[in-house]
Amino acid sequence: YGRVYDLLTHPRIVACVQDILGENVIGWGAHYFCKMPGDGKTVAWHQDASYWPLTPSKTVTVWLAIDDADVENGCMRFVSGSHRHGQLEFRSSGADENNVLNQTVDNVERYGEIVDVELQAGEASMHSDLLLHSSHYNESDRRRCGLTLRYCTPDVRAIPGFGWEKEGVLIGGENP
């Protein structure tokens, strides 16, 4: 995963993350998310913090567009300011809803304005693990692929067995 590691540790990306988290930063994960043309799957409204057994909640995700991402091919959507509401209640959801995830936060409009984040290949967005986000299915004849890069501060701890604590890498600053 040398090229992914190079992106995880890229000085321009790390500098942006440090602007949010501070100088001391751990890189703990990366994952490709790809939607093929005509893919009928959606990603329901959710907070990443609901899936990760990490405490305290101090994780930032960089979503790097590998392909152009627009409304037609299922770009990311955020609820502006929703991270200020803390951890939100969610309900279980399943395959019958064409949802890639197993959780859904309903009635998200009450938490802020919905914003579509269209990116050209090579551009990136960043979001907190508490920011509500989702994406529609890919209605286009183009692939939509993005690479997520995950970062936190050294004081974040994982429930034993999660695994990142064995694979996290000090990316910037020190680990006191």
C-alpha cells in the first residue's frame, strides 16, 4: 500500500489535517469507496463515530476524489453544522433499503442545510466523525471512486480488538 501511505503522509494533506486536529496526528486508516455506473446502492445519512469504537471523538476523514464526483454519480453530501449536535440517534437499516450501511439517521434537515460536495478528480473534502453525511446511488455511466484517509489525535483510544491501535502511524508532531 505504498502509494496510499504516500497520500496518507503527504505534507499538503497532513497540513490541512493539522489545521483542524493540531500538530500531533495519527494516521489510522484508508479505504477506497467506489460506485460503479448505474449502481443502485445508497449510503444513508450517518455519522462515522457510530461505527468506530474510539474515544474521545476526534477523527477527521479526508475524502480524496479519484474520479470526478458530482450529483449524477453520487457525490458526498453533508448536513452543514450537524457535527455540533454531538452523537445522534440512529435506527437500524438493511439491504431492503438499498443502503450500503446498517444505520440511518432520519429527518436530517432539522440539523442543518444539506450540501452536495462536487469534486474534480484530485480534489478533497474533509469531515469530522460527527458530521452527518451520505451519498445517493450512481445514476450516471461513469464510475465514482474516492479514497478516505483517517486521522486522529494521540489521546484517542480504541476499544481493544478494533485494531487501529496496532496499525496507527504517527504522521505529525509527537505522541506524548
